[in-house]
Amino acid sequence: MHNFLFGIYPYIALSVAVIGSIARYERDPFTWKSSSSQMLRRKQLIMGSVLFHIGVLIIFVGHFVGL
């Protein structure tokens, strides 16, 4: 079970994500858009979005350093 969870399953998940993304883009490329940009007109939402993305980047860098 350990070999499957940490040896095989990550590759299956990554393959499904990549193949699914390519298939979706090929089938209907105009659905890849940001429809939430209308919400960013308010200054509070802009600040929240910026802080959220900074937090995600900090978490990503922390995991990368941990590896």
C-alpha cells in the first residue's frame, strides 16, 4: 500500500491532470478565462487577492525549501 500511495499514485494524478488540461484546452479553448475579474473592481477585493496570492507563494516556497 505504501508503494502505491507514494510511488505510483502521484504519477497517475499528475498524468490525469496534464492530459485532462490538454484535452479541455483542445476541446473548448475559450472556457479558459477569468470571469471573476468583474469582482476585482472593489479595492478590498484587490487587496485580499494580492494578499492571498502572496500567501500561496510563501507556502509554495516553504514547501520547496523543505524538500
